Amino acid sequence: MENKETFDYEAIMFKYIDAFKDIIFNNKLSSGFLEYSKNEIMAILFIYRKDNVKMSEVAEYIKSPLNTATGVITRLEKKKIVERRRDTEDKRVVNIFMTENGKKQVKEQVDSMCEYIKRIYLSLDNDEINVLVKVMTKIFTILNEEDKEQHISEKREKKIRRITIE
């Protein structure tokens, strides 16, 4: 293996992007989610798993302001994926649910993706699965640490500036 300092990281990145592109555009993975934005996909999957959420929970999950989450839910509502219902006990609270149509569509996508995951896991022995899990855990840990560091850095930069008005 090459020295880690001189390794061609750009080449390997594009190799993986090209492989992933082929998987998506050759319909090896279900393309049903491709018509949605990143925030919409994350909101759909969050609501699908939780079944009943509040707008603030969606905003927190997709890491966006409340007005952005409201726009996401409005678009999903127009596509008949989710619906809003006032809470029966507190009318100020709006709960978000998957529609039957939304549940059906998401279930098809989830089942399709799970089938590929199942095929991958069945092709690996237990040692390979353990290595895969360790590597993926390490990758996500590194990427999440970088996100946290960037978030902290952005907070430091957002200091109040005094503007002199003449």
C-alpha cells in the first residue's frame, strides 16, 4: 500500500462516487427517494419510524430552523406523504403523521434497501461482518467529530458586531 500522505485520495473518492452512481442509476437501489430533497428524505424516514412527531422534533432531527422544517412538511403534505393534525388535548400543538400512501411508499423503499443490505450481509462471514461494523462505526465517528468541530467553530465566529449608525 502507498504511503498514506501521498495516497491519491481524489482518485479513490471519484472511484467510489462512480461506483455509487452506477448502483443508483442502474436501479440497483430503489430510486423512489430521488425525487425528494435531503431534508425531505430525512423527515420522511424520521416520521416513518416515530409515527407521530411534532414540528420541533422534525426541525431538531434535520438540524434546521423551524421555518425550514415547516416548509419541508408543507411540501411533503402537498405530495400526500404526511399530514398535520391538531393535538386533541392542546390545540396549539400540531402533530405530523404519515398518510397511508406515505407509509406504503416508504415501506417499499425501506424493503428494497433492506433486501440489498441482507444480500450483502449474507455474502459475508461473521469475521467480515465484524470488521465491516467496526470500520463503519469508525467512519461515522470521524465524520460526526468533524461536524461537531465545525459547528463549534461556526458558533465562535458568530459574535455580535456593533455597527455605528450616523
